[in-house]
Amino acid sequence: MALIVQKFGGTSVGSVERIEQVAAKVKKFRDNGDDIVVVVSAMSGETNRLIDLAKQISDQPVARELDVMVSTGEQVTIALLAMALIKIGVPAVSYTGSQVRILTDSAHTKARILQIDSQQIHKELKAGRVVVVAGFQGVDEAGNITTLGRGGSDTTGVALAAALKADECQIYTDVDGVYTTDPRVVAKAQRLDKITFEEMLEMASLGSKVLQIRAVEFAGKYSVPLRVLHSFQEGPGTLITLDEEESMEQPIISGIAFNRDEAKLTIRGVPDTPGVAFKILGPISSANVEVDMIVQNVAHDNTTDFTFTVHRNDYHNALQVLEGIARDMGAREVIGDVDIAKVSIVGVGMRSHAGVASRMFEALAKENINIQMISTSEIKVSVVIEEKYLELAVRALHTAFELDAPAGKGD
């Protein structure tokens, strides 16, 4: 008998029919003798509907009141799922974040979990009930309702699994696992049976949308085995684990991630003096713009060209700040480019294999794709290229690193 935490997102509980399908799935596990805790999001679109309502009252709603309001979305779902379970003969009980006592800090709309009191849940499980918990929410020391921000329900699921010492945390979504890359771009992409936390973290941070970074970080920190599964299709999914032992016989590269939401900025002819990077990036950071990749080139005339990438949504803000910096520093010019994309190869196998980067560069060169920027870490290589070559680059790399599914193996 195992203790399993199952998390279902908004599309999985998007209608009464789907909630009943989730209840049937939970019943199967319960009938196998497993103890089940279910974490659910609000029904798809509900959180946005509530936020829109708040914005009809105020352009900038008070964060505390916004949390009180949006947390009701999950409260509806937990009650409906508990009712659906009871209807099919499964004893169940629903709990909000504050009832469980998922204790958070007081940063409304983006709170962080500090502690979870698992006593009540264990008591309910011992009584033979399935416990349905509201994701995305908690309570601070003063008793105020808080919400956890983007990816909050995934984080709730992983945090509960850690607190309960669950055997597995299952994240149900609209894909049947983690793939070597986006199957919509590469038809021969393969579902991975297993991937390490480290690889998944890189994939998530580099553009893979399967799991939220915060949830993967939490799972890695507390060694919670995570499994990504499809809400309405049977299958083994993908297990995300600390275990690297079996990776010796696996491909060097586990996956290829990409991000279209990139923009590039360059300030040219800046005096090459100590502290120049801070003089440029300090004001950018103060403008609440997050910088991704950075390249600095020193010219023969003791000036430097400084290039960095930001999220495309931050481009105009960053450009404005950079033009001000250029005037103050006497730089030659500022140029920008929004027609770029980032492509990354990820794999723990890189640690023990030489020549991975050169193999990547060779594959791109064969397709006449120019590399504008390069960034590396122990288990990843990222490049910036023209956006129009993105899909060609991903397909070329997928083939070059032998990730294509064999004929007839489509997952």
C-alpha cells in the first residue's frame, strides 16, 4: 500500500463531467489499496474570471483582498470532487489551504510555503477517506488567506507529498509525460521514461512548459519522486527522480528545450573599465527586468560591446533604460533585436562526454544557421539564433543527437 499525492490542473477539472472522470481515476487507485491525497486547481478559466471581476472594481486591487477572492476558485473544485467521490462510494473530505494549515509567509499573490501541518490529513487517511486539498493557497501567521502565485497548485502538491512523506507525487496534465522536445515541432519526439530533477529543472527554465520550475525545485530539495501523467489517457508517464545510475546507457542528451520569448539588446563602444557590467546591468535590474544570457566583447580601441537577452515583454522597457545608460556612458550606439529565439540541449550525460557543444554547432552549421550567442553549464548548452530558423534547428539537433523515435514507436 502506497501513499500517493495526485495533482489535477484546471483543464483536468474544467467541467462537472471532467471532475467525475477524475473521481473515477482516483477510485481506481483507492481500490488498489493506496492512500490518496488529491490536490486540485480551480476550474480552467475561473481564476482569470475572478481577477477580471476584481479589475472591474479597481485597476490595482489590494493584494490581500485579491487573495481572498481568487482562492474561492479552488474551494469550489475541492467540494465538487469530494461530492463526486462520495457519489461513487469513495469516502472523501475536502480541505482548503487554511484548514490543512499550509502555513505561508505574508507575500500576498506570491506567498511561499513555510510549513505544513500533516496531522489532520493523516487522521483522515487513517479513517479511510480520500483527502481533497485546495492547491495554490495557504494561510499566514495572522490567519490571512494567501495564494502562491504561478505554478502554485503544482507546488502545493509537491509540498504536501514532502510533508506526508508520500511514495510519489503524480502531476496530471494535458500531456502524457516529458518529451525529448515539443512533439508539435518534432513529430519523432519521444516520451522519456525517466529524467533527473536537474535535467527537468533546466528544461523547465529553458522553455519546457510541462512543469513549473518552483515545483521541480521543491521536489528536488525534498527528494519527492515526481511523475507526469496524462489526465485522461492511461500510460506510465515520466518519472522525475534523483537517480542518475541508469543514465550511463541513455543518450548523452535527454532533451531539447526552446524559447521564442527572447529579445536581444547590445550597447556598443562602452569604455572598457572596471565595473562596466554593473553600470549597464544595475539599472536594468532596478527596472525589474530579468537578464538571461550575456556576452561581452573587448575591442582593440579599449571599448567593449555588451550584449544581453531579456524576455520579449521586457524589451521596450529595457531598451529605454539602456538608451539612458548609453548617453551617460558616452556609448557609440544601442541596437535591439526581437526576432531571436533560444535553443538548448540538456543532459546529465554531458558531464562524461567531450565534444557535445561542437556536435551541436556542427549540426547547426550544416543547416546554415548562424549562432549569435552561446551559454553553457555543466549539463546544458544554449544558443541564440534567428527565430525563423528555430524549428529547423530543433529538428536538426534532435536528429544529430539520435533522439528521433524509431519508425513505428510513436508515443
